[in-house]
Amino acid sequence: MEFVHCTPMNIGLDMMGGDYAPLEAVKGVAQYILENSSSVSLTLVGDQSSLEPLIAEHKIPSNRVRIIHSEQVIGMDEHPTKALKEKQQSSIAIGFHLLATGKTDAFISAGNTGAMLVGALFSIKALEGVLRPTISTIIPKENGGTGLLLDVGLNADCKPEQLNQFAVMGSVYAQQILDIKNPRVGLVNVGEEEGKGNLLAQATYPLLKENKHINFIGNIEGRDVLIDKADVMVCEGFTGNIILKLAESLYEVGHRQQIKSEFLDRFDFEIYGGTPVLGVAKPVIIGHGISGAKAFKNMIIVAQKMIESKVLDRMKEELE
């Protein structure tokens, strides 16, 4: 992959979001810096008095990070819009302000998902022409490869035109970030034949079929999600979220029952870090509330890849 980002990169992190903040976030930052000798600098948004001793304890070099103090935290159970409006000094609100004003190039949080989505939509804005941004998830394949499923919960109800755009954005992401050269796009449906499915699927199929910006292979069924049938799997967020949560439960059940399986191990969400919001103008990555150090480290790596590959610029070009 050709990386073209030349100017110094700065990635912002909400250090107070998530069940294990700020300790796991600090440990993730330490792991990232230890394993990556790049000149990426990190802006850590959070309570200064909590962060400084942890940063010292984990021997994080001061030339790689800066702390931006935040007095407030948006709780996981708070109403997203209300909390962002009332808590202007929260780590999420400050993080989005830094991103919107160009002081950081990406923003990461494992905090309140709703607040992150509202912040992405109203602070950063959608790419020109995007009807609705989307969130995706990595799906491990039986053959060792990976696929991309979208939408996985941001848009429970969709229009055919939106699914058509998700296919384009997913294809660009698969090419630029997952290194899949000509990603095959499949429409998640209840049967393989054209004309199958509910009204949304029936209306979406011809749009995908006529779309010259994607490699559309037709409908795929639920049984095809984990095999090497399609690289980008498109559906509305209701179906996608059910598939995602089922996949997470498979991993948890296997873990509890101590089932040794290299394939099931790849369902550990921490390997992939977090979920990027696709279709907004700057990289925003949302982590799981129970993210540990490995997840934070990998979220920083995903943000770095997104900036270096200019994946959002490519999406804008394809959508135009």
C-alpha cells in the first residue's frame, strides 16, 4: 500500500472513556509507542491529575504525547445529544473540538457510543454527497482472510440509495485498509437469487448491479458471512448488528468453555481495535466499552492507517 501522508500526524484519544479508563488507555498508548517508532504524536484528553502519574509509571516519553485537561466525563448511560451540549468540558467534547479545528488528525474513544456518533455527525460533518455515514465491523473468514460488514447498527432503517453508498465506502475501506485489491460486494439477503428478500433488498439489488464503482457479486446468505464468498457485505444496521452481536457471543461462549480454536480466537474484538465511522470528513474511531490495552493500541494503528492512506478522500472521489 502506498502511504502519502507527509506532515506530522497527531491522533487524539479520549483517555476517560470506557469501563477501564484511564489505566487501559494509558497502557495501550505505551504499547503503541513501544512497538511503533514512527513520528506520530498523541494528544491525550482527560483528567491531568489521573493521567500524569500513569504516564510516568508506564515510562511514556513526553516528546510523543501531550495532555489536554478535561474536567468532565460523559457516562455510558447519558443521553448523547444532551450530554455533549451540557458537558462542553468533557473528554469527548474537547476531543471533537480539537479534531474539528485541525489540532488533531483523528479522534478515538471507547466512551459513550451515542455521543461519539453525534459528535462525528455534528462536529465533523459528513463527506459531500454522503446520505448517511455508516459503521462497519471486521468479519474473520474461515480461510484466514477478513471481510467487512456494514452497516452494523448506526442505521437500523435504510433506503436503497444508502446501501448503495455503503457498498462504495466499504469497498474503498477494504482496498485501502484491508489490502483487498478488488473487493467482492455481496448484499446480505434471505436467498441468492435476484428478486429475493424484503422490499429494501429487492430495491437495492439493481442499484448495486448497475454501480460501476464496485465489484458486485449478487446476494449472499447468512451462511456465507464467515466463508470466502464476499469481501464487503452490505445490509441495514438492524441485520448487521444482530450478526455482529452473534459473532461476539460465539467468541465469548468459546472462551468460557475453553474451546481451543484459532478461528474463534480471531473474533476477539481487541485485535481489530474499534469501529471507524465511514462517511464523515475525518477519521473517528469508536471502541468497545470494555476495551483493554490491546484494543486501544490497535485503534491508534487503524487511525494511523486511515490518515496515511487518505481513505476518506478516496471515498469522496468514488462517491462523486
